[in-house]
Amino acid sequence: MSNEELKPLEEKIAYLERHVTEQDKAMLEMADGIARLRRELKALRERNAGGATSGENEAMSDERPPHY
């Protein structure tokens, strides 16, 4: 293959390598976000389980918001 034939292939490889790097970065950011959300959900579940009894939860659901 001549240098002219290799140039488009080299450009394509460079583009694909950059694309894969960007996808890897996005996947790591999403994984970090999911881990953070899982921790928050766990904390909310623990607070809900340990905080109010079921009777208190029912009373709160019957209350009207202040703007009514």
C-alpha cells in the first residue's frame, strides 16, 4: 500500500480511537453518577425505615400542601 492509501485508514483509526476514549470517559462518569445515586437511595431508604412509623406516613400523605 502506498502512503496515499494509508492516510485515510490512519485518519479513520485516529477518529475511532478518540471516539472510544470519549465513550470510556462518559461511561466512567455515568458509573460514578449511578454509584452516587445508589448511595443516596440507600440513605433515603434507611432514613425512611428508621424515621417515621407507618401511621405517621399516612398522616403526612393526608395533609394538603400549604398553597391550597
